[in-house]
Amino acid sequence: MAELGSDIEKAANFLRLGEVIGIPTETVYGLAGNALDPDAILKIYEVKNRPSFDPLIAHVDSIEKVIDFVDAFSSKAEALAHSFWPGPLTLLFNKKNQIPDLLTSGLPRVAFRVPNHTQTLNLLRLVDFPLAAPSANPFGYVSPVSAGHVNDQLGEKIPYILDGGECAIGIESTIVGFEKDEAIVYRLGGISLEDIQSAVGKVTVKLNQSSNPVAPGMLKSHYSPKRKLVLSDNLAASIDENPEAGIISFMEDYGEKHQFILSKTGDMNEAARNLFKALRHMDEMPISKAFVELVPEKGLGKAINDRLRRATA
Ligand code: TXA
Ligand code: MG
């Protein structure tokens, strides 16, 4: 098992040596390595068992640090970065040569994000390279929102996990790129569509539905928990027919033994924070399947539902 701790000097040293470690962010935990070192990037792909056609996000502690690695910011990119960094937003830029092709899977664009987590921002200030960090889960599985989740799944393969508590947002960053100056959302995430629109006006949403993403986004069957997860538009009826099943509800309490309520008060941010915990919880229950309902499509609800559709695909 990996060592868990809050020693950022120690974390920085592992990274300088080319190791990969677990790091906290406000969205989900990341599996981090030196984004400029192809060997460290390869290690990340290996530890995650991730296909190399799925590119990684580079993390830095300030907008200024992105500038060296990319072509100029467009005015929309600047508006988004200033509005939401540090925070759960990833921006795609045309990359310069210093960014290894391995990081972007050969694509011309590179993904950057400034995460909003004090320990990780301090760690990023200590090292003199960006950190490549996909979510710290085995490929295709649910993202980790605590250091313990990372240790459970990848602890055998990495030396250290920086423990920064539970993730405050709980779902991954929103990914935005630009096509002919039009803002395109490739992944729904921790910044709502409404908030993106209020910063840059109309945006187009192009979520990846394919199982072979040439470009961005996510595979269709992502977030697959071990338990069979089934979408239900009537949880009461589903549980009547399958009394042994588990349920994940948005806010209603069905009084079932194997249930997880995302937010009793209908708070969408709380629901997002609880989503991956709920999926993991179902995996630990002695059930053969679990029913889950979609949440209202407002705010982070769209991002939650996108993940639920993929998890039940
Ligand atoms: O919140 C997050 O974004 C977390 C934390 C750790 O920062 N990271 C994360 O990374 O979710 P990952 O690797 O699980 O998902 C990154 C997504 C991938 O689906 C990938 O296809 C897309 O970002 N991506 C990365 N670089 C890209 C690029 N150059 N062009 C298009 N899509 C890219
Ligand atoms: Mg991921």
C-alpha cells in the first residue's frame, strides 16, 4: 500500500525523481507525474492501465505558467481562465513543442487546468514543471474522491498519496476548447454550462459518445462500477419489483437498507459531491444490482446525469 501523508516536500521529491503519486484536487484525486517527462507520463498510463489514445490534463498553479507552453490565449480563453481559475475548468490550447506528444496522445492541443486545492497549489509551486494528472482510478472505473479510494485501487503501484481530505466538488472539471473562436464544451463537469455561458456567451456542447475518441472527451462506458447499475424513472416501482436491489435517489428517502440519497435537501452541489461515493457504496453492498434516477437538469445536474448515463450504458 502507498504511504498517505500531507508532506508536500516529500511529494515534490517523488515527482522530481520521475515517480507518480496521488494528489488531491477540488474535483477528484489525480495520479500525478512530471508532464514534461515522457517516462513519467508512460508510468501514469501504465499504473492506470489507460489506453494511450486518451490524453492527460496538465496542472499548474497560475495562468502565467500556462503561457510558456501554448499559443496565445484567445479573449474567450482569457475570460474563462480569469473567471474560473483556480477551479474545476480545463481549457484546451494549441500546444508548443515543449509539451510531449505523449501527454496529448499526438493531438495538436494540450489541456491545462489550475486546480483549487491549497496543498496541491503549494506542491505545484514547489516543482518546476506542470503535473500531468488523470483521475487516480483504474481506467474506466469511478473516480476517487478521497485518499483512501486511491489507496484501495492503486496503492500497490504508487509510493505516496498526498492526503488532502475529501474533494469539495466531487466530479471532474468541465473541459472547454475553441473551434474558430467558438467555445466548445467537450466534457460537462464542475463548472456548470450556465456559468460558462455567463462568461463567454453561447457555447456548443460536443460530448464524446464514441468508444474510440480520436479527440477529446470521454468514452461512452466510463465510470463503470462493479455492480450493474440501471437507470429508473420510478424508483419506488423498481424496488417493488426487485426488493433485493440497491437504490441511489436524488433526494427522496425510500427507507431501503441499501440506499444512498445524493442530497436530502436537493442541493445539486451536494449531490455532485456524493455521486462517486454513492457508486462506490453500491459496489460494497451485498446486492446484485442498483437502480438510480436522473437528477434535475440544472446547474451541475447535467454533469451528474451525463456520468449516470455513462455508468449505466
Ligand atoms: O477534474 C479533472 O479534470 C481531474 C483532476 C485530477 O484534475 N482530471 C481528470 O482527468 O478528470 P482524466 O484524465 O480522467 O480526464 C481528462 C479528459 C480525458 O477524457 C481526455 O480525453 C480529455 O480530458 N483531454 C485531455 N487532453 C486533451 C486534449 N489535448 N484534447 C482533447 N481532450 C483532452
Ligand atoms: Mg478520468
